[in-house]
Amino acid sequence: GGSALAGESSLVAALRETLEETGLDHRDAEKQCIISYRRGDWFGDVWLFRSKFSLSDVVLQDGETTDKRMADKETVLKMKQDGTFCAYDYIEDFMARV
């Protein structure tokens, strides 16, 4: 997660944040904004990037990321239910669309 800087589009912000937090550059990936929502005085876009990479390609950023794991949809949904995944309220909707 992250936020856009002044003048950035949500896509540019998502690409930058993904690169900063995981070391993965998805500029050449298939890109799709799956969900857009508004909360009070801000809005959010949830992007899906499709590309090939291995878990060893993921580089964690100190202070931002703590671990990495590959998981399928069912595993992510179970982790959210168990409280071991971020409690984003849009996860079920996102997974139903991908």
C-alpha cells in the first residue's frame, strides 16, 4: 500500500510503491485497475499486475515489508478470515474479479 505523490496518476503511484516495497518492476506487466473507491476526502485504486517472477526476485524494504509468500486466492481469503492477512475490506471483491 501507499499513496500517490503530487502529480502522479494512481497507476504511476502503484508501480512506484510496488518497486519500492518489493523490488519488482511491473512497468511492462499486464495492468488492470480492479477496484476504485472513495472514503471521505480521499480515494483509492486497487491495481492488479500480471507478470512472471519468482519469490527470490522479491526484495523486502526495511521498515516497510517484513516477509514474503506466494499464495493462491483461496489461501489469501483463508488468511484474511484467520486474521493473518491485512484486513482490507475489499479483498473478497477483488478476488472475485480476478
